[in-house]
Amino acid sequence: MLKHIRVKNNLCTINWTPNEVCKLLTDRAIKAEQLIQEDKTSTRKLIRNLYLLACQASLKNPLIKSKEAAVLRTYAKTIKETSEYYDNLFDLGDVVL
């Protein structure tokens, strides 16, 4: 299944499999911060999809695919933590005009 993923505001089309996604992330040395999407909903969907890919990788062949699953889980966790940090950093609360 082909999916679009935004990296540094560039849209990439990728075959959405654990192997292909890991290859994209590691070969291009993409940092998790570069995968944070424009809105919270898109970022949450990406995090969820990365966790699901990690599950898929670990279920197919636990011994061989464990490295891919670990990479995908790490990216998902880092994206989540970083996006939450950014939200807290720039949260100005309710602005009264």
C-alpha cells in the first residue's frame, strides 16, 4: 500500500511496509523532529501508524524483524515526546484581547 509522508515539508510517497519505512528513515538519516506534521491530528496518525508498523514487523518474524520494530517504535516514541514538548513550549494559554 502506498502512503504519503511529509518530511521537512516535502511529500514522499512510500510503500508502507516495515522494511521500506525503516529503509527510508535510516538511509536518508531522517530525524524524528523532521516528521512532525503540520497539525496535531496528522502527527498522531503518523505516530499510530508507526506503532502499527512496528507491531506488524515483530509479528511477521520476531527474530529477524525485531530491529525494524525497534527502529519504528523509537521513531514513534520520539515524535510523540517531541511534539508534546513543542506543544508545551509554545502553549500560551488563553489569550484575552
